Amino acid sequence: MVRRRLLVEAQADPDRKRDQRLMAASLARRRVEAVLACIDVLLPGVEVRRQRRTAKRILTLCDGQERQRRITPAQAKDIVLRHVQCVRRDCPMLIFSEPLSRELNQFSEEEE
């Protein structure tokens, strides 16, 4: 009796996985259709290549992955040095770009 139940459960598991795959495929198809419909409305008369590129960007944004741009230490240094003015030519200013970039990234996360 137990063997039979295990056999039935084992057969049901592939069916469940297949149903999940079909549901995911159906959802993906609906997303693509919705994006293409939006592009037709928002960008009428645009060449197909640009439509595909735009659709790919939109679908990438909708995949649920977190995408945040981070400021690198070199970028933080460039940002600060661009706005620094020293009175003397041999300015002794010292900048730690790695902690600065970390703090800028933390600040931008709080804003959102």
C-alpha cells in the first residue's frame, strides 16, 4: 500500500513540474505580447531593430532582479576632484575614495 502511494506521488511530481513550466512559458509569452503592444503604441513607425532592442530592455527590467548602479572609488574621486579648489599649488588635500564611494552609495540607497 505504501509502495503504491509513493509510486503515485512520484508520477504526480513530473506532472506538477510540467504544469509549472507551462505556466511560466504562458506568463512569459503574455509579457512579451504586452511589451510589443506597448511599443507599437509608444513608438509607432519605428524600425523593427529598435523595437526589439527596446522590448529587450523593458523585459530585462521586468525580470525581478535587483539592478543598482554602484559608484566605484575611481568615480567618487573624479566627482570630488572636479569640484576641489586649492589656494596653493601644492594642496595637501587627502581623499579616501573607497569610503567616499561607499558613503555615496549608502546615501543613494536611503533616498529610494
